[in-house]
Amino acid sequence: MIKALELYLVTDNNGLEAVDFYKDVFDAEVTACTTFGQAIPDTPEENKNLLLNASLNIGGIRMQLSDNGPDYDYVQGTNMTACIQVDSVEEAQAIYQKLAIDAKRIDLELQETPWSPAYGNLVDKFGMSWQINADIPGFVSEKVTF
């Protein structure tokens, strides 16, 4: 079952600063904030403070942020996506498989990540950017797939 359709912002590797900015702008509560260094073993020193994921609660609405990351060029205008939050791996797989039909681009195949048992992102055949995330409370990854 789809739990939420949320706004997801990708920053130009200044995510921690953006979290503070949007926290102030929206009088939001930061409910999660994880850097690459906290989640991924052997992260190079220069990438340890990059934002892997943060969640802000804005009056009951969740907004998420992450840094673009060191391996990708930041392209303004493609830095905002819709994130589909589902409550099971099976639902994530079903939605991902449908959106992937004739997709213009698959940026990350659906897979386990440090924060989700099933996460992927793609640009569908209409050019819309989507993230699919199985949001399972208490999930802890046994492996890092990046």
C-alpha cells in the first residue's frame, strides 16, 4: 500500500546546510539525518560529511533531502523528485516494474540500501523522476550496496 507521495530534494553537496536552512524556513523538526560517513563503511574522508538522507517533519508532512554525491554531476532542474513511500518490498517491486517499462533512464535498480530493503530511482517514459522506497520502521541493512 502506498503510504505517501513526498517531495525529495537533492542538493549540490551542501545538504547539511540545506537541512538547517529548511528547518528554519518551515519551522520543521529534523526526524532523521545521516551522512555518507555514518552509513557507509570506508567512505573516503572528503565524502564523510555528505548527506545520505535527511527527513524533516513540516506540520505532519515529510520532506526528504540528500546530497547529489561525489559520483554524479549536479544538474539544477533535475534536483526535485517525487518519492513514493510504500510499506512492503513487494509493493515497491510492483510499482518499480511498472514505472520501469520504457523508462528513459534507470538511475538505481530497485535494491537494498542502508535505509531501505527496496529502493530505486528512475525517469519514466514521460520524463518524470521517481524514487520508490519501502519505508519499513526499524529496518537495518546487513549490507551496503553502493
